[in-house]
Amino acid sequence: GAGVSQTPSNKVTEKGKYVELRCDPISGHTALYWYRQSLGQGPEFLIYFQGTGAADDSGLPNDRFFAVRPEGSVSTLKIQRTERGDSAVYLCASSLYSRGLSTDTQYFGPGTRLTVL
Amino acid sequence: AQKVTQAQTEISVVEKEDVTLDCVYETRDTTYYLFWYKQPPSGELVFLIRRNSFDEQNEISGRYSWNFQKSTSSFNFTITASQVVDSAVYFCALSEAGYGGSQGNLIFGKGTKLSVKP
């Protein structure tokens, strides 16, 4: 089936504005991750959802960042009062979920490039 | 603490040369997973391989091969007879296994930019 999709592909906003970034995971994948990638760096973990709940949000940099996944499929990353330092590519990944001692492979979307002017 | 180090920032080779990308990791866990992803200029991360910490067998897939050595905490990636289409940034990543329903987020290295010139 289709891979992970993310919209918009590019978002330009002004400092202080609110933005929403959307992720549509691979069908059937219950685990969903958000990462942020700054120029010249590897992706950095933000938050992980298992179903509808955030299982681990330890990577969110501050309380301006929030994410939801109300129906266990599509997720929205929300950034309030954007700052220039928030400029980065925001990547979403999804994976199958299996209980116990395992880590399933994460498949990534194309990312949303956020530019805060 | 978890950490992945890719010491090579950029590598440039001529087509048909072999090239090895280094990856060194740190973890306190005995059970963990290692990954390689490719990020072409288009930007999308493409999964290449996943290995668990109990399987030290080397793996070959076409022109790609991986050498996993727990004794040196390394998981190196070799491309044989490189091609221009191999030009990309390659990331090594580590994940500790999840317990009781949780899954490990990925810890990435900073990546190695490979340029293959014709």
C-alpha cells in the first residue's frame, strides 16, 4: 500500500504564529513517531504514539509543541508561538506494533520543511 | 546513555570504487537494534537494514554489505562498485528494545554524506 504521507511538504510562517503539521501513517501501523531534523544533523526524536495515546513525549523541546492522534491513525504536530529556532524538517515515521521484546522497523514520510521567518 | 557516532562527515569516491561507512554505537542494554537509512537529495529516509544485537552474522544484499561486531560496538556499511545513484546521506541508528508494549525510538548518528562521481 501507500507509504507514510505528510502535509504540507513546505510551510513558511512568521515568528509567533501557530502551525499544524499532518502525518498519515502506513495503513495498519499502530505506532507513530515524530522526529525533527536540523540542517546537517540526524533526525531527533520528539514523540511516540501507540494507538491514540502518546507513549513517550520526552523529546518534545518545550510546551509550545504538542501532538495528537485522536483516532489512532492520522497525527497532527502542533507548534504554538513559533520561533526561528523551530525551523527544521519534521519527519513522521510509522511501524507495526508487536508486544514483547521487539522493535519494528520505522518507515519514514517525506517530511515537512518548516521555515519560521 | 545511547549514542551513535559516524565519524566520517563526507566521503567522495569515483564510480566503481568500494566504500565503507563507519558506525560506532554506545548502549548499556544487552538487547538492541541497529539500522541503516539512506537519505537521497529528495529528503525521504529509506530503510536499508535492521539487525538485532543477538545476530552478529554479516549480511549481504546485492552491492551492499554490513559488518556487525559487538566486540568493537561497530556496524559498518560497505558499498561495492559504487554508482552515482548511491550518492546520498547515510544514517546509522540505534534503538533499545521495548518492553511491556513500548517500542524504542531511534537514536541517529549525524550521517555520512557520500558523493559518487562518474
